[in-house]
Amino acid sequence: MRDTVSEKRLLKSWSQVLLPALTLATFVAGLSGCATTPDSNTAESSQEEIRPELAQQFGYIRQLTDAGEFGAASLQLQQLDLPNLSPAAQAEWYLLMAETQIAEGNTAAASQLQQFDLLQNAASDAQQYRATLISAQILELQGDYLAAARERDFVSEVLSETQKQDNYEQLWKNLQRIPAEELQIRADKAPDTRFGAWLELAAISRDHQLTIDEQLAGVNNWRFLYPDHPAAFQLPGALSLLEDIAASRPERIALLLPLSGNLASSGKAIRDGFMAAYYDTLNKGFPAPAITLVDANLMESMDQAYAQAIQSGSQWVVGPLTKQDVQTLENRASLPLPTLALNYGNKQASPFSPLPKELFQFGLAAEDEARQIAEKAWEDGHRRALVMIPEGSWGERIYSAFEARWLALGGEIEETLPYARRAQDYNPPISQLLNVDSSQSRYRTIRSLMSQPVEFEPRRRQDADWIFLVALPEEARQIKPTLAFNFAADLPVYATSHVFSGQSDVRKDRDLNGIYFCDVPWLLHDTALKQNVDDVTGGQGGFTRLYAMGADAFRLVARVQQLQAFPDSQIFGNTGALTLDESRRIRRSTDCTRFRGGKPVKLSDAGTVN
């Protein structure tokens, strides 16, 4: 989008910011995406070139767009005689069409903006700024959040206070979509600039290694360095609550986990991650709540567990771990203490049967990963999926989450293959899924009817453009080569994190090369906290994600208030970007990677998935 023409438009626009002749009212009247009155003139400074009746018609079209009547707005525009309009009116036509298409999520708006750029010398000041905001919106639709944030920062100075705030909020949301490492690198390349300061602040907010005290110290230092920055006057998003969160942390937490019995290994892994985050906070010189350990396996009931927590002076409970215990809590009207359960129940809240307001739920739900894979595949341009899931309720549950999200996005599922676990040979079902067996069958039929030899090259089906795979490492190591054997080496494969054991094994995992998957940052990024846990525990592959979950559970207790106050906010933890839904369930969005050379590598190093 940022071609030579648009660069010239932005430079022209910026020079106009400095001209006293530009009034804010002129810009407000034509601003894209902002509230307008029914009789607002969308090209006020060029009204001498736009006939009054045409200006009125443009205003009506804007009303249709604001009301969500996008089809009607587009139809009204198409009925105008575009070639015979004045240059200023043509510029307005292209802006209105672009705004209508953007409202429908259509990136074809970029072509309308290119046509506007050819007419920019005839455009008004207000139209120039609308074009800049349209450019930002197109970039957001295309997933180029850094460039979109830059556009919004560029145009912010000419907005009214209300519009500035809306623009800053969207700018901040864009920056929250960019990895922390990239934010810091970009900030280092833009020192002493307003946008560079935005990048630095976003990097502080996205650094999952920081404790709440470190983040607060980082924000305060940032405000000292940039006292005149717009974000220094009103911190964006959940950063505004940091001081209150730090001041209202509980003084004691009861950690309720199975430390004996069948689930002891899982309980101890979560405990180790939780306590690692606790000691990390203390070692950095910051206050941390005292911890009371409660062995859930020794408790006769949840009532007994809560009684012990209250007796210890705890203000919060972290646990229980089993789905059955979480479901027991879901069915209560209220709980004695705020509780962060480490699993998800099945109850669907309703006005007649709500969930207890003290209950928050957090876990490593595979359903979150399935939804994220659907979104990422769609973002990468894929539309028609083949699906491979293991037989049984586990695979069906993951598939249901994927299917709902993929179809909601507009994707299609060409065929789904439930495969047998621990099969000796995956070739027959994969050959059938890819229709290679049908191709070979047709060849045999034709050959039987022909008296002469028939040239034949087997081929797979062509109606799908990617594969969604749910498989454990042992299964995936057989499935991926079998796909290649059946002429699907070029078909992108996206998988849930189950495809990775948690420990790099280059020799075994070479067969996974090319598979794209999303996993917890704990496994994909080296941190001091992870190294400490690995040194103590040996970094056991099967439990590494549970260590990350424990570390995040410790930090979440203080951050739940932040997530509740800002429903769109995220906490960037060791298990991913964490949000809170309307049922007070923590949802995760993890980091995405790809196997190359037998190990996961960053996508920037692995190349894109086509």
C-alpha cells in the first residue's frame, strides 16, 4: 500500500498539518469512520467544485454506510456517472467506495484508494486525511499492523480529542498484534520519534518475562523519558490499571493441586512452574504473596479444601485441576474465595443459571489452538480444507471447535478423515482422503478397455488447498511422509501443538519438516525463568507446557482485574496471549512456528506457508 503515490499523499498531508488555514472542523466533517450528522458535507473545502445536489447525494451515501447498508451505498455510487464528475467529486466517489468496501472487510478498497491518489491534487484537506485513515484500515485488513499503526500515528495530530482517542486505541490494538521482539527492534530503529516511543511502550506491555512490578517500573521510566507523548497523559488499554493491580494483590494464595495419587505428576509440574514464578519475583526484589500448598488428593470435598484455604488466611484459591471438580464449582451459586480453576467445565451459563462470579477458569484447551489455526490458515489465504483427526471424543472435540470457527470465517471443509490411533500403515486412509486410490482405479478401468498401453501418472485431488491435522508426534511422523508419498508434498499442513513433543529431537522430527503449528511461547523462546525450571526439573518434555501454565497461573491472580476491566485487553504470558471471555474463561492465542531441519523455527526464518 505504501507506494510512491501514497508516500507523496502522506507528505502532502503532513505539510498541511502545519498550515494555519486548515481548520479542525473541516477535517472532522469528512473523517472516515467517525460519527457525522445527516447533513454533514464530506468534501467541505471543495464544495465549489461539487454541485449541491451531488454533495447531498454523497451525504446520503455516507448515511447508508454508517447505518450498515453497504450494498445500498455501493449501488447508489455505481448509479452515478463517474467519468463526467468533476475531479473533486471523483475523488469523493473513490473515497466513499473505499469506505464502503472496507466496512464489508473487502481489501479491494486498495484499488479505490489508488484511483484517489491519481486525483489527490484536486482533493480537499479533509479528503487527504480520510485517505490516510482508509490506508490504515486497508493495512489492518491485510494484516500489516505495523504499517497501519504508523499511518494512524501520522494522522493523529489533526484529529479532535474524541477522534484522537479512538485512533490511539486502534493504533494500540495494532501494536498488540506484533511480536515483542519485533517491536523492540523497530523501536531501536526509530529513536527519539513519537512512533518509536509507541513501539517502546508496546514492547514493555508485550514482554511476557516481566513481572507486574517490572512492567510498572518500565512504564514509569517510559513516561519519564517521553513526558509529552500522548500515551503519557493517558496510558493505553490495561496499562492504566497497573498501579491499582500492584496495590491490590492478595497477600496469600492457596494452591490446590493433586500432589499425590494418579495426577501427582501433572500437579507437581504445575506447582513447580507456579513456585518458579514466585521465587523469580522474590529474587528480583519485588513483593510476592505467601503460598499455602494444599494436596487436593487428600481433600474429601471442595468444601474442605476451601476451609483449609480460609484457615490459612488465603484470599485466593488457584485450582482445582480436574474437570470434575471444576464442574462442581460451576454449579454453585457462589464460592467462598475468588478462584482460578486450572481446567474448564462444560456448563453453559445462562441468565437463569449463571456461573459463580468468583470463578475464573484457565487451562491448556486444545480448542483454543484449533480456532487459532483456523484463523491463521484463513489469514494465509487458504479457503478449502482437508481434515485429519484421531478417532474418539478427544479428536471430535477439537474438530468441533475448528469447524465452527472455520465455517464462520467463510472456509469450506472438503472432507474429514477420522483415523485410527497407532495404526501400522496410514497409506490406505490417506490415499483415500486424497482420492489417489480413485485415480488409480480409473487407470485400471481404462487399461482394461484399451487394447494398447495407456500412459498414467497418478494424482491427488485438487479441490483443497491445505490440511488441518490433529496428531501426536509418533503419528505425525508417519502421516507427513505418507502425504508426500501420495503427491501432497506441496499441500500445506497446519497442526495443533500436540504434533511437537516439547523437546527437540532433530533425528526423529525431520519427518515433520514443513508442518506449521502454534505452541506456547515457553517452548519456542528461551527465557531465564524457563532455564531455571529446566535446571531444577530436567525440563521433562511431557510436562513442559504445564510448567508454563503454572507460571502463568501465579501471575494471572493479580491480572484478572485487568482483564475484567478491559474486555479487549490481553496479557502476554508463557502460555500465549491471554484474554478473558464473558464466562470468565481465560482464552489463549499462542505463537506460531514451523518445522525446519527437524526443529521448530520462527516463521521469519522458516519462510511463509503457502
